[in-house]
Amino acid sequence: MANQVFEILKKKIIITEENLKSLEKLFASSNEIKHFENDSFINLHHLIIMDMSYNEITFIEKDWNKNIRKLTDLYLHGNKLTFIREIL
């Protein structure tokens, strides 16, 4: 299942409640992900941990996490972020 999640993110397919409705942990490190948009994580209401470390993320859009209310841990180290304003 982990490989499926990585492929979904690489293809920019929206992750929906129907296919991952109970997901609590998303480990997507080292996958060359460049950015994620406001609608990338729709209906992941149970997501608590997200590891996006060691990708190629350069920016994060405002309100990217508006659908992820339970998120407590976000790992972004090893990316190419140069500026972070309130993202949580």
C-alpha cells in the first residue's frame, strides 16, 4: 500500500476519503515530491503524522492543511524550503 501512496502523490492524483479514509500516518519521504497544493489531501480527517522529508519541496501553499485537522507531526527536513510562513 505504501508504494501506491507514493505513486498517487507523484501523479498529483487527489487522495480522497474513499480510497484512504482511515489513513493516520503518511510516510512519503525521498520521493522527489516538489510541492503539494491545497486540494492534495482532501478528506484525510484522521491523518496525524505526515513525513514529507527529503523530497524537493520548495514551497507550501497557504491553507494546504485546511482538511487535515488532527495533524500533530509534520516532517519537512531535507527539502529545499527557503521560507515558511504560518503553515500549521
